[in-house]
Amino acid sequence: MKVDQQVHVREFRPYAVVDDLRELRGPASGVLTLSHALYWGPNRDFEIADDNQAADAYTAILNEGTHADVVELINAQRLERVWPTLTLPWQVLRDWESRHRVLHQDWA
């Protein structure tokens, strides 16, 4: 490796992705409280019916969550609605969009 090259952990880190969106059993509304392992902010409560709050919660879950977290906390319909607004690493976008065409964004 050259001295000027950098290796980032996020390039090799595995992210949890479900095989079928029907696996997702998270709530479609109500308040979702994330654990400290998923979200380090001062307010870990998210109103899932609110698109902005759902997007913030789902971003944290998809970045930091285990497969079990993803299945239990994310709702498929809410995910489809807020997907275009999520701020995710390209690896997460690639992995989810390649398995779930309904989420695929045409970035061209």
C-alpha cells in the first residue's frame, strides 16, 4: 500500500440487508425508541409516521443495525416512502437497491 492511500473501514464493513422486504416487521406509526448502539444522539425517540423522523431513524438502523434490528424496527412501506431521502453509504445503497428493485434510484 502506498503511503498516500487510505483504507476506510466502511469499505469492508458488512451491512444487514434482508432478502425480501416482507421480512420487515417494524411499526408503520408510533414512537420508535432506538438503543444507544443504533443512535447516539440525545433524543432517541422517532415518530415513524413523520417522514423526516422515519428517515433519520432508518438511516441509523441501516448504518448501525444488525439483521435482527433491521427486521424488527423497519417497516417496508415506510422504507419505500423515505428511501430517496436517506443519507447512506454507497455500499448500503448498492446492497439494498440490487436486492430490492422497488428501492432502486435512477441516479443518472
